[in-house]
Amino acid sequence: MPDLSINFAGIKSPNPFWLASAPPTNSGYQIMKAFDAGWGGAVWKTLGVPVVNVSSRYGGVNYRDKRLVGFNNIELISDRPLADNLREIEEVKKRFPNHAVIASLMVQSRQEWHDIVRQSQDAGADGFELNFGCPHGMCERGMGSAVGQEPKILQMIVEWVMEVATKPVIVKLTPNISDITEPALAARRGGADAISLINTIQSIVGVDIDQFAPYPIVDGKGSNGGYCGPAVKPIALNMVKNCAQHPDIKLPISGIGGIENWRDAVEHILLGASSVQVCTAAMHFGFGIIREMTSGLEQYMVDKGFSTIYDFVGKALPNVLPWEQLNMKYKVMANIHAEKCIGCQLCYTACEDGAHQAIRLNAGTRVPEIIEENCVGCNLCSLVCPVEDCITMDRTDSGTEHITWKERVAAGTAPTEFNDERAGGRHHWVPEPSAALGKERHKTLPGKARVYAGDLGL
Amino acid sequence: MAEFFTPTTEQEFAANFAQLKPLMNRTEALYESSRCLFCFDAPCIKACPSGIDIPQFIRQINSGNETGAARTIYEANYFGNACGKVCPTEVLCEGACVYNLQDVKPIEIGRLQSYATTKVIESGKKLFSPGAANGKSVAVIGAGPAGISAACELRALGYAVDVFEAKAQPSGLTVYGVAPYKITNEETLAEMDYLQAQFGYNTHFNSPINSREELMKLENKYDAIFLGIGLGKTNALGLPGENKINCTGAVEFIAELRQHHHEIAVGRKVIVLGGGNTAMDAASESARLGAEQVTLAYRRGKEEMGAYEFEYDLAKGVGVSGLFNVAPLEIVGDDYVAGVRFIRTETINGKVSEIAGSEFVEPCDMVIKATGQAKQTEFLRLIPGLEVDGKGRIVANAHTGQTTNPKYFASGDAWNGGAEVVNAAAEAKLTARGIHAYLSK
Ligand SMILES: Cc1cc2nc3c(=O)[nH]c(=O)nc-3n(C[C@H](O)[C@H](O)[C@H](O)COP(=O)(O)OP(=O)(O)OC[C@H]3O[C@@H](n4cnc5c(N)ncnc54)[C@H](O)[C@@H]3O)c2cc1C
Ligand SMILES: Cc1cc2nc3c(=O)[nH]c(=O)nc-3n(C[C@H](O)[C@H](O)[C@H](O)COP(=O)(O)O)c2cc1C
Ligand code: SF4
Ligand code: SF4
Ligand code: SF4
């Protein structure tokens, strides 16, 4: 059996799955239930001066019949008295000494930071997470993302915390910034032990088109909120990678954002995370999802021969390069496996209208055909094809040549002029513009008229 | 053993004749519409005789634009709601859905279609209105799918339209012929009301056109005449004993059933003669009315039946049994039917021949002849210059519906020889355009 346990900057946990600081970690009751179910750790709902929330707090993005592919909230930090939270932290730690209980904190003055760090430490918290992320409500009061967006202030607060902290300190970063490595570097300079990312992304999740107000609606009005859930994973992965690859950050990373199953977790880990946090998935499906996550992770590790998490933390990082270092000699081409094709012709219309006119339809069959000279190997058709492995992208270059953009620039073979002969699309066939006119007009006619359109001159 | 108890109340009838394609709720429609791939040049559209832009209306349902979806449907087919429920979708749109090739359940196009149309019918939301009056008028004979569709399209084009119908209600066989588990009378008539409210054609019920004089009046008064008369009564078998009590034609039996539901009586042991879809319907319907034993008797082998496979499966599913390779010789009994004398047959090189000495009597107390509908030959003879083909079908231009008497146009069963509601609706819409082209010359 592989060992799932981690030691994250000194915080020990039986597995890398933590609940993120959010409603699922609002109380000792919930956290005990989660630990009972199999979660390795929990970042307590952010402590500070308790808040007052509005009613109607969440909004969702549904994609067709899939609910909550994106989720947003306008909630603030904990609205419970600090003393209640601290008492429950103590109780949880007593019952679960080997699980990770991390106190998420957000206050304003140096004195407040000192007080709350000391009190949480006394309650038995295994570490701290400084919430510099909340993109609504708190930032307007000079906290949350207002701090996360100001590296200097962030560093100063981390320094205040380090003055009294005897337990590891994690800085939670906001993605509402153009270069995530700046606050990460500030955290490192301030002496933090680790970083976690991402917090929610400032968002309007949708607009009620009858009430003319953004979701979630509070008495006919709304506000920008924080976006999370499956939809944000790609943004989170990129930011995790940026921090993990930066030569000067060198801090353990707790990956957060869009994690719903073991596969999402593995992706975060392969890009450098060594613990992962989950919020939306637990809010959507409850704590029970942990069983699938741990069993999936275990199976993956067995299949790959990994004995600890650290065997694959950051394993994909060497393969993430700047664009200019990719091999321009590598070529793939779309290949339609006719025996699998169901004839939906989505590939045709996608390539025809959205790519390179490299797919043609032939009379007498619904199976489209690739025009090899035109296929640039963009993948689009294989992405839209509804049949598994029906369009494969097959390698066509010899595999022996290698040249990057960087090398071409250095060698002076990169296009430099507006009508440069060396441009990529220079010898690519493009139909005459006017050939487009009327090509599919009959498809816009109602009913049978499309069949007899010609005959009746409709 | 009978699968169904004889229904004695409207509720029991509704239970025995439960809808095969019940109305979807919003969630079901959302889930199902989400599955549609939005195929390019979609095969489902091509398989629809009325060419409804199916991926378009499914996408409209998916994005919460049910009204737009209904418009897409009605623009191609005025019997949109009925067709969603009564079309043999297995061999039309749904049979062509690309998912079949992936061994995935095809999109439930019919039910989605009726979902959208029911929304607008129930809300009474107007989608269409008559075109500006062009001063011309057309008489429509027959208020079936063909006649009503022609009336709608002609009104949209600005014609004054009078519809003459022999029966008391519109929609033709949709309300008098289609099996009650496919569509209810209420659903059928609600769509008729919905159309009439928008297009405002005049309907004259209980007004059969039966004589040369009546036709002449129409010829004088109207600029064109549309024939949507469908087919006639069940063909006679020409067998001894055919007029015994409880020997009835399928079309007549079903018309009674549609109008009187559980109040009509069915035999305990019913023999249905025929192998087409109407035979399957009559057999299923007898079983659902509580007949203890229903036997389908067909002259040839099972594989050669004209009925769609799913229609036979449906009949088998309610306990109907098949008796193949038998030809009826006589309906036996005194005043009442007591049985059918059959002779066994064999098919050699496609030819059916009787096997000498193989006669037997199959006892029963009711015989339903599903041996096809006769053509309206007598009526058609009243129209000068109007040609019919060897099978009694009106001869007309494929695209304009114009018959060999230029004032007359035709669509639907009377022209195609008997097809589906959707064919009649699609043809009539085109023929209305044909009339318009003719009268605009
Ligand atoms: C038993 C049965 C089951 C069927 N089941 C289905 C099914 O499940 N799905 C499907 O799509 N199709 C089904 N059909 C076929 C479908 O009903 C017909 O194809 C369709 O109704 C044809 O439409 P129509 O307008 O041409 O004729 P009809 O529906 O027959 O309408 C003709 C109308 O004209 C009237 N009429 C006739 N002569 C005159 C006259 N001289 N004067 C005034 N009025 C006249 C008639 O009373 C009738 O109302 C079924 C048919 C039968 C017989
Ligand atoms: C309702 C809600 C409240 C949240 N409150 C906090 C908070 O108090 N402190 C914090 O650091 N993050 C908070 N977050 C952000 C989450 O911890 C997490 O960073 C974010 O949801 C992305 O992860 P996910 O996509 O897996 O849910 C909150 C998120 C949600 C949905
Ligand atoms: S998208 Fe796939 S299944 Fe559809 S036509 Fe293209 S190759 Fe065939
Ligand atoms: S890979 Fe891109 S260019 Fe090539 S056929 Fe597919 S969509 Fe067209
Ligand atoms: S064939 Fe099926 S999947 Fe494709 S557009 Fe039609 S209903 Fe949708």
C-alpha cells in the first residue's frame, strides 16, 4: 500500500486532502464528521472579528444539464464568536491528534494578528493560513484580497505573524492579480513556511435577465463575488505551476481550485502542490467524496509505482516550458477512424468554420475526410468529436528534427516582415472568400422548403 | 389470460391506454436536450418528412427558449404537437439520430417536440397571424392533417379559407384513427383550437361535399380547391359471412373507440385480419379494452408484415399472439361471428399459395378487418379531368400538388395513398405554396 501521508511544512496529515477554509469547516461538528469520513485535514473557516452575512449568498454556473460547474459566493469570514471556534478547535484536536487542523485568520492591526495567532496556537491549531484572498466584502475593509494584491503590505503582515507564531504559517494567495509570483515572493520574504492557492476569483456568476440583477440576488441587488468550483481548475493549475517553477519561491504549495476527484488532485500535485484543498465539491456532494479521492489516488500510485506523495510532487513541471521552447518540427495530423464515426459532422463544421477548412464532406457517406495538406494539427476536431478515440492526432514528423522559436529567432529564420515568405500560413490553402456565400443557406430555411428551395425559387 | 381488465370508467380507460410518449417535465426536457450533439446537416432533419430543424429546436429548449422552439417546429409542420406524439419516430428522426450508431439511446426528439409545442398551446402564445388579405379565396375539403395544414399556410399567405369537413371535429384520422395511447382527443383538439385562433380560417363541420352540384358551387366561388379527403372505409374482403354481427372494419372500430372510449364493447376472443400498422393498432386496442385473447392473423410470414417492428412489439407486449401463413376463407357463425375458417398458406418465391386440405376454424366472437382503406374513387369521379393512378391515388405535381384539373390541388393520404400525419402536414404546406404560385401567376 502506498503511503498517502504528508508532512506539509511541518504540518502532518494522514493524507493530502484538506477541506479548504469555507462553510464545510465552519464548526467542530463538521470537521469531526469530515475527519471521521476520511479527510486528512481542515483549514478552519477564517477567524477574525465575526461578521454579519447577507441572505442569498451563492450563485451557480450550470452548463446544460450539469449543475455547478462554477460556483460563486458573497459570504464573508466566520460569523461565530472567536471563543466558540477556539473551544471547538481544541476539542477536535483532542479527538483527532494526528489530523491537521489549521486556523485560517484575517484581522487588521498588528495587535489583533498577535492576539489571534497566540490564541489559536493555545487552542492547539497545527498551523495557520493567512487569508489574503477573499475578493469581496473583506477587501473593502482593507483585508483579504486588498492585502493579497499589495505585496509590501502582505510581507509586513506575514512578518507580524512570524513574530509570535510557533507553528507553520501558510499564506493563502488571491488569484485576482496579474502575476501570482509577486505575492508569493512577498510571502517568502516575510518568512512564511508555505503558500496555498488559489482563493476565489472575483466574478459575476450570471445575471437574472428578468430582474436585471446579478446573482446571487439580495433584495433586487447583487454584488461581485468569488468564483470557484470545477471551472476554475485551469486557472489554479497555471498559478500553482507558476509558483512551483519560480526559482526564488521554493515554498511548499497547497493546491486549491476545482478539485473534485483524485484526478484533479493528482494534476495539482504533478504541478507542484504537496497538499490539496477542497471546498465546492464538498459543498456540492458532502464529505463522502473523500472515499473516491483517496482510493483513486492510492490506485494511481500503485499503478505508477509511487510509494509516497513526494514521488510525484512537481513531476510534470519539467515538461511545462515557455512557448518559445517548444519543438516546431513536431507535427500531428487528424486521423478519422471511419469505423467508429457516427457521422455527426461536428468535426467538419468545427474545422470548416472554426479552424482551417481541412475537412471535406463526400457524397454518399456521412464520414468526413481530412484534407491532409490543410490540417495544421490543431486538435479542434478531435476535441469536438463525441466518440472516444474516433479522431486521433497522429504524429507525422520523423521525430528526428528539433527546432524552437527561440532557435529560429537566433538563427534569423523567423518571419519578421508583414508579408514574410517564412510565415506559417504562407503556403496554406484558403478558399476564395466569395466561395462561402450561400454555401449553407438552404439549412436556414424552414421545413421542407429546404429540399425544394431550388425548384420553387424560395 | 388478458393483460388488461375491461375499463369501465374514463380513469380506467386512461390507465389501459396510458400515453406511450407522456409529456416531459422541464427537468427531463433539460436533460434530454442537453444530450443533443447539434450535428451538422443533421440526419434527423433529413429523416423528418416535414424537415423540422431538430437540432435548432432542441437547442432552443436547452437555452430556455421554448417559444422559439415551438416556432421552429410550427414553421415546418403545423401538426407539430400531434407529430411529436404520433409519428413513428423509430423509423424517422429518432431512427436516424447518430447516437444509434454509437449504441447510445437516440435523442427523444418526439417528446421534446411535444414539450415545446405543448408550452405554447397551453399558454396560448401567438406565433403566427394571417397574412394581409390578397382578395382571393380557397376551399379546403377535409379537415384532416392535410386540410388544416393547407388552411394555415394559405391564411398566412393572405387567402380567405373555408374548410368543409364531413365529421364533427377537425384533425381527421388524428382524432378518429390514431391509437389512443399515442395521443388523447384533448391534446389533438387543443392544437386544432390553437391553430384556428391564430390563422382564423372558417370551418364548416358536418358538411360533407358529396355531389357534383356542391363541387360546382365551390368551383364558382373559390379561386382554388384543396383536396385533403384522405382515404375511405375499410376495404371489403369479399368473403362469405362478412356482414355478420361483430365483424367490423378496423378504421370504423377505431373511430368508435376514439369517440366513445370504454363505452364501446370488444369481443372476448378477437381475431384481427391483416399485417399492417392498423392491424397492430386494432389488436393492441382490443387487448387494452380487456379482450381475453387477441390473435393477429396474417396471410404471409411474420417477417413479411407491413407493420413496423416496434408496432408489432407493442402488440406482443400487451399479449397479442400471431397466427401466420393463414388466409381467411369465411366468417362463420349464425347472426353473430363465431369464428373464422382459415386455410394455411406457404410462400414460394414470393408467391402465396394455399395448402390444399389445411382448412381449420379458429373460434372467436369478434373479427376486425384491417385490410386497408379504400380510396375515395366515387367522390373523385365527380371532379372533371381529375386523374387517379392505377392504385386510386390522385395524380398531382410532386412539388405543387396541382392535380390534372388545374383548379384542384391535393395532399395527404388521398394523394400519397396512405402514409402518416407528418407526410400529410408536410405535403399540404408545400401544396399551399403551389396554390399561391398558381394564383399569383
Ligand atoms: C388506424 C390508423 C392509425 C394510424 N396511426 C397513425 C400514427 O400513429 N401516426 C401517424 O403519423 N399516422 C397514423 N395514421 C395515418 C394518418 O392518420 C394519416 O396519414 C393522416 O391522418 C392523413 O391525413 P389526411 O389529411 O390526408 O387524411 P385524413 O386524416 O383521413 O383526413 C381527411 C378528412 O377529410 C374528411 N373528408 C373526407 N371526404 C370528405 C368529403 N367528401 N367532404 C368533406 N370532408 C371529407 C374526413 O372526414 C377527414 O376528416 C393512422 C391511420 C389509421 C387509419
Ligand atoms: C462559500 C465560500 C466561502 C469561502 N470562504 C473562505 C474563507 O473564509 N477563507 C478562505 O481562505 N477562503 C474561502 N473560500 C475560498 C475557498 O477556500 C477556495 O479557495 C475556493 O473555493 C476554491 O476552491 P474550490 O474550487 O475547490 O472550491 C470560500 C469559498 C466559498 C465557496
Ligand atoms: S466528429 Fe467524430 S463522429 Fe462526428 S463526423 Fe467527425 S469523426 Fe465522425
Ligand atoms: S486538427 Fe485542426 S486543422 Fe486538422 S482537421 Fe482537425 S480541426 Fe482541422
Ligand atoms: S441526429 Fe440526434 S444528436 Fe444529432 S442533431 Fe439530431 S437529435 Fe441531435
